[in-house]
Amino acid sequence: MTRSGSTLFVGGMVAGVLVALIVEEVWPAAGEPDIEHYRDVRDFVRESFVREVSNEELLDHALHGMVAALDEYSRYYNRAESIELERETTGRYTGIGVVFRRPIADGQVLFALADSPAERAGVRVGDRFLAVDGRPIPGITETELRELIDDPEQGALEIVVLGLDGARRELRIRPDSVVDPTVRHARLIGETRSIGYVSILSFSRQTPAEFGRAFEFLTERGMQALVIDLRRNYGGVLDSAEEIANRFIPPGAVIVSVEGRGEPVVRRSGSSAGQDGHLPLVLLVDGGSASASEVLAGALQDHLTAVVVGSPTYGKGMVQTIRKFRETETRAKVTTAYYYSPTHRNFERTVDPGREHGILPDVEIPIGALEQREIHSFLARYSPPLDAIPAIEAWEAAEGTKLIERHPADAQLDAAIALLAGHRPGPQPALEDK
């Protein structure tokens, strides 16, 4: 969970100028003993190390080390890392928005992401990219292909595709802002197909809207209960987790309190809260659930609006503040507060000696490491837009192969389904002989 401004989250001459700007921003007062010591050590390393190292490289290492030494959550981000952080928090990136079949270098599209430039330009399930701006795709590497189609500086691309029907088409696609989906695998499950399932991989600023669309889709198809899968969700933007909690708890209820050096900040649900509070709800969590996902699980657990199933969560109960250094396009993130659940539980596992977890589930279902890895791998995969599924299934039938990975064996999900169906979840005790 991070804070950026007021938001909780929860080469050559150019490089020389960049370094000068960073030094000026971070260490403006020449002559201070600590700065002089840094320069002495830097000069010694630069002159004596077995290979040549630049001032830029040494400064980057120094800044990373300075912030990371504070605790396990604080971090410095150089320019490249800041770009990736921005993608994670905004939920967007610049590209055309296609998911390729492996091997990616073959250039065959599994599906285009919803409302992406590729979808709008007419890219279809199974299209194979033959050429991009006149450059043949066969023989190209995966890295080269991605650089061709996802370059933010790139203008409109002229792409020749070959469809599953054997027809060649010429498409013009301009890379643009694409939503990187955090809400995935929405579908109806259970014997009667009346239980909705949705996975939230992380919390970006796009997550509430994504969740709303998935919720509406499932409701229109007869959803009578819901499983929200927060496993492998390491957190993200706190505001987004709060918006989802807002749907299920009463108006004015405490969602989380943030307590640090200053006055505590209590964050409550809004006046329109609770519109979906009638729906039977299960949250799936495990040791990969952290930060903002623990805030959501803790709020719904404390207000008795959801049953938490799975295994103990990671235990990250600290808030980070992010500062942007605009001249250098870098960022630093440092821990500034703790967060507490509505009943004032602190989930930070480092607070108590020997503590190794955050939230304890209401129904604990242990699973093995291999099963967990397979579940996490599945959850991390992109899922196709719902309207693309029939075309993918027809393609699978025609080839006699599996193109989209199905949900692996999952005792924790099975327990959630059993619970919502009115059965006792988990292994049943053997009946005594009479």
C-alpha cells in the first residue's frame, strides 16, 4: 500500500545531466560531512574497482541502498523502475493491447484486450501477424516484436495479418493507452452455475471500474453468491480497495484507519455504501495476499459481510508515501504509518516477535506448495474478454488443443463453493460405526 501525494498506494551527456539533477535534488548542500564522505567513497570505488563504473551507476546504487536499508518496504525507483511503478498504480500502459499465443515470436494472437487499439482496429482471435511496417515477423525475436508494437514513441503501425479463415488483412493500429486488467477470470461456478467468481490480481486506479463491469456481467447471468479471489494480490492503491469494500458494508462504517506520526485518519464508507451487502460473499486469501488486499479482507471480515477462506495472509500493515522527483523522473517510497482494521487490528507481522502472518481466515484450508504455485500461475494469466471466449473455444475444438489454461485443482476454492452451497467445507470426518 502506498501514498503518492495525497493518494495511498497502497547515457552520455544526458546521463551526466541526470546525475547532476539527482545530486542537486537529494544532496543540495555541498560541504556537509556526509556528502563529502559519499564523494570520497565514490571516488575511491571509481578509481580502484576492477572494472570501470560511472558516477551514474554508483549514485543509482547509493540511492537504492539508502532507502532500502530503512525497512523491507521502502524503496528507491530509478527512471525505468518508475515507469513500471506508474503502470502498476495507474493500471495502464502504452501499446496496442494483444495477448499472443506461445511462442510469442510466432506472432499469433490469442485475443485482444477489451477496448484496446488492437480490438478497435479489428484484430481477431487467432490472427497471425505477418509483417509490421513492412518488417516480416517470421524469424523475429519476442523482444523485437514487443519493441515494434509497444513503443510509446511509435506512430500508427501498418500490420498485415492472416486470419484463421486464411484471409489476409491490412490493419492500421496506433499504440495508445491500454488498461492492464487487474480483475480477471470472471465466470459462474458451482454445480448450478449460480456462484460468481472473480480474481483481483492487484489494486490499480482502474480496478473498481473493472470490478463493476465483471459484477454486472455475473449479475445479468444469474449470480446468487460471489467468491472474490485475493490470493497472490500483493496490494496496490488503497483507494481502490476501499471502493470495493464500500459496495458491501453499511454507510458510514469504518473501512480502515491510518496511524503514523500525525493525527490518525479514519476512512469510512460513503453514503451510497452497502448496495451489494445482501449477497453471500466469500473472500479467498493466502500468504500472497498483502497490504491493500488485507485491508479489504479485514474490513469485510470485521463487519461480518464476508467469510474469509484459505490460509493466513502475508501481514503487511504499513503504509508507504511516494515522492516524485520530476526533474529526474525518479521516485522514492518510504514507510510512514500503520493501518488498522475496523476493530483496530494491525496486520503487520513484524510488530509482534515470532508473528508470521496477517489475517487468519475464518475457514482455514491448508494446501501444498505445488498446488499454490499452480493456482498463482493461473491467477497471474490474462483472461480473454468474455465476448472472445466462443471464438477461442471454436479454435480449440478445431485444433484439438488447449489454448486457455483452465483453473487448476484448488481445495480452497472448492471449500468456498461448498460453503456457499450450504455444505461444510473441507474434508468430512468419517462416520463412526454403529
